[in-house]
Amino acid sequence: MMLWTEKYRPKTLRNIKGQEHFVLDAEVWVEEKNMPNVLLYGNAGTGKTGAGLALAKSILGENAKDNFVEVNASDDRRLEVIRTTIKRVAQSGTIGNVPFRICLLDEMDGMTKDAQNALKRIMERYSSNIRFIITCNDKSKIIHPLQSRCANYHFKPLSNEVVLEVIKEILQNEQVTSFTDDELTPFIASLDGDMRRAITELQAAKSSGFSLTKQIESSLQEYNKILMLILDKKPNESLKLLHNLIYEGRTVKEICVGIHDTIINSEGLDNLIKFKLLRTIGESEWRSTTMTPKVILSWMVGQLI
């Protein structure tokens, strides 16, 4: 079964919701067949990657496959990736009738400062041959020389009205009628404008037959088990479950958000203990951009216990 987040990712600039300031400028770039390097930043699930893909495909058209490359910078954060993979792409000539190649660097705030400095030099040297679209959650993790060489666009959290509009379109296309407005409204309000999570939880609820409220509770069960092991002073067991989540493809940020929500919703914890735990969770998420996932999770468990 195809993931709805992929199936309903915006195919064109007109399909992008809630980020009109970017769309208006991007449409001009497409018309002129030219664009600056672009930095898209903001909370997770606001459509940054989808917007980058839509922009690249709109400019490159039928030649997108041969002239577009996507790199997840949080996975390939090393300096060597910039010096080899990205430099090779920047040096390569275009294929077909396109003005330049386009490279999408997703989650750039996970890339080291040395790698970012190397990218800056490539951006300058090969400016006639390639454009970069950079996405990140935390703009402050991007070095200022890179920021200044890009057109910067903040992707704000989507309003509940926009998320509801998209969700209803998806439900209509999928012929799902089991969710009422009375369920959808509080469900969407709990997600803080995160469209990706809204679509993911919706598909999961549809597949499991759960109500939307039960789906949210179910998605936090594994994090609740991890929290209980930590509170019971069982580091090895809790770390094993955390590592399993990494192996399944979860990011450290997703794990920290899941444990954060579990702590917030826990009724049996003293408020003082809650905030001590939350402080460590927050610091772990912040440190995760400069440490490997297994190491930062080990550090987090050590701090929590």
C-alpha cells in the first residue's frame, strides 16, 4: 500500500498549501526559467521538501530525472559527501534543454559546519551550472554564509483550516467516510500544523479501524513503554527499544517528540519530575544534529536515569 504522504505530496506549485509567499515567487522563477539558491526553513510537516520537489520539477520539466538529485543531509552529513557526491553533480553538464541542474539538500541542519562551508564554495564556483534547494527545521544551524547566498523562506505551521481542507480531500479521494467532523476537528488541533503527521495518523487509523483519538494514543504506546523502563531504572531494556525505533527508520527528532508527548500526557508523574525529563528530551533533540543517532540516544538514557 502506497503511503498517503507520498501519494498526496504536491505535484505542482499550485498544489502547495498555506505557503503563498513562496509560491508567488516560485511561479515567477518557473516563468523566467531561472531561480536563486533557496533555503526553506520551519517546523516539520509544513511542506518544505514537497515544495522543493515541486519547484525542481516545474523548472526542469520532462528533463527532471536526468538533472535533479536529492540528498538527505541528516543521513549524509559528512564533509566527504560534499567533496565527492555533490561536487560531481555540480561539475556535470546538463542533459536536455534545461538552464541548470538542481540539487535538493533535505534536512541541511543535520550537516556539519565543515560540510556546509564546502558547500558554500561549490555554490560559488559552479553557480552557472547548478542551483541548490536547502531545507531545514532550525535555520540557526545553517552557517550565515550559506543563508546569505540563498533566498530565505519561512514555512509557517499550517492553520487547522488548511489541514482540514487537505484531509477532507484525501478522505474523499480514498472514499473513506468513517471519520466525522467532530473527530477531525480536535484531532487536527492536536497536531500543531504538522500536515505530514496528520496524513500519517489518518492512514494508520483507517488501516487499523481505530478512532482518531485512539490512533494518537496507540502511536504513543511504544514511547510510554520506553518511559516506564527509564523510570524503573532499566537502561539496557529502554535503549534496546530506542535503537529498534532507529532501525525502523525513525529519526531522533521523531523519537524525542514522541517521548515528549508521552511525558506531557502522563497523569501519574509529579510536575517537577516531568520538567526535569522534558529538559533532557529537549537537549537530546538539540544535540542530535551533531551526534550519531545511537550515541545521542545512549546519552539521553544516561541523563534520564
